[in-house]
Amino acid sequence: MKSRRMKTMLLLTLLIALSILCLGLGRYQLSPLEVARILMGLPAEKMARTVVFGMRIPRILLVLFSGCGLALAGHVYQVVFRNPLVSPDILGVGAGCSFGAAFGMVFLGGGLYIVGGSAFVCGVLVVSLTILFARKATHKTLSLVLWGIVMSSIASSGLMLMKYSADPTKHLPSIEFWLMGGFYQANYQSAWLVGGCVLISILILYRLRWKLKVMMLGDAQARALGVSVKKVRLLALTMSTLMVAVIISVVGLVSWIGLIAPHLAKLYMKREDLSCASVSMCFGGLLLLGADTCARTLFPAELPISILTSFMGAIMLAIILIQSRKQ
């Protein structure tokens, strides 16, 4: 137990240290000493204070909340489905949000709140239909996956139709850019919106932790121990999906974090149960913070975040597969 706590605290300390370091990185470079002076309220240049408090702190908060939320959702999905290869968009939330964002840009006039609201509503609608259609099936878990594939395909077809009918000089570039995700529009309002949703989801999922652990033994054993499998599974998937829908509607699609972070947590903790959830969140924050910092500092123009997360995720998954094959 002490070893697990020490590992978690070490990872959390690394996450906090990296966050503080990233406050000084960017077009307007600041030394760690300058960042420390600004955070402690000591006299500093007005421009430096504006950059730290007005731009970088809200962005880093949004990145951390998003990374933790996606990683937690991925961990819960892998536990509920008892499959290490599932990710948060398996029920169609990613495809639904993408269709909603494109619909908002083409038919509702665009705008940050219109696009985000449309993405959220369509993402939740697609997942709701997936769960509704799978309710009457005998094999609930398999049916959820299959109906998720069906609804994702329908939403993806709708997205392609939106792109085909979009103005190629106005709407189409905006759709493509949104689909690659980014934190360039981060502010305190969006950071607290995502952070509040992630916190509520964490609290609810924490209360379900023992029931989810029992469900890892199998549905029959869980029912024998008094767990209402259907209700617990539905609530866990609902909270995880709502969290992912909020994140995607604010920052666009962010690939791979929900799949890779839980795997890194299991390798780090050398365990494969629900106790890795907090470590998964730390890894999600670290991965997304590292990718976002590279996206805004290494290139003349800021890169969309999914370009880097997809590359990082593919490399890390390949390493994990190689390691598992050796073992």
C-alpha cells in the first residue's frame, strides 16, 4: 500500500512540477525564477503577469482537466468492458460530437458557444441512442459495442455529408481544424467548465469503485454479491461519456489519451485493476500537457493537438506491445 501511494505521489509531484515549468515556455519565454516571483505575487513586469495569469494558467488548467478526464474515462471503459483496447469513443461520442460541431458551423452560423453546444448535444444524443438500442439485447456489453459502431458509422456519414456540402473556402477549413483539436481558445470559463464536469464525474465514479471492482470478476459473480450490474454499468458509462462529451465540445477531438494513459498506469503500478484510476489521470495530464507544450513551442505555427497525441500514442502503444511480447 505504501509503495502504491509513493508511486502515485511521485507522479503527482512530477505533474505539478511540469505544469509550473510549462508556465515559462512559449513565444514569451520566462525563467523558472520569474514564474515563481509572479506566482508568489512579487513585483514583476506587467506583460509577464498578463502572459502567466491571462493566457498560460487557464490553458494549462484546461489541458490538465482534459487529460485527466479522458484518461479516467478510458480507464472506466476498459474496466466496464473488460477489454484493454476500448477507448472513450467506443459508444460514438467522438463521432457524434464531430457531426454536431460540423452542423453548428454549416447551418447555425458557427461561433464558439454554438459549435460547442451543438457538439455536446449531438455527442450525448448518439450515445443515448446507442444505450437505448442495446437495452433489450441479451448480451449487453457486446450489444453496446456493436450499436456504438453502428451509431458511430451513421454519425461519421453525416459528418462526411456536412463536409461535402460545406463552403470550401469558409466552413470546410474550420471543420477540419476543429476535428484535429486544440487549446488555443482556452480561458478560465472553459477551464472551470471542464474541471467542474471532471470533478463531479470523479466523485460519482469514486462512490462506485467497489461495485466496479466486483464487476471485474464477471457479471454473474457481481450479481451473486448483490451488485446491480445494469445500473452500475449504465451510471459509470454515462458519467464517463458526459465527461468526454464536454471535453470534446470545448477543445475538439483529442486522440489516444483515453487509450494509452490506462496502459501506462498499469505498467507503472504493475496492477490491472481499478486502483490505477488516479495514476491513469496523472499520466493523462502528463501526456496531454507534454503534447500541448510541444504543439505551441516547437513550431512557428501552433499545431493541432491530435497530430502530436496520435503520433505519441502510436509510438507508446508500439513500445507496450513490444514489451508485452518479450514478457
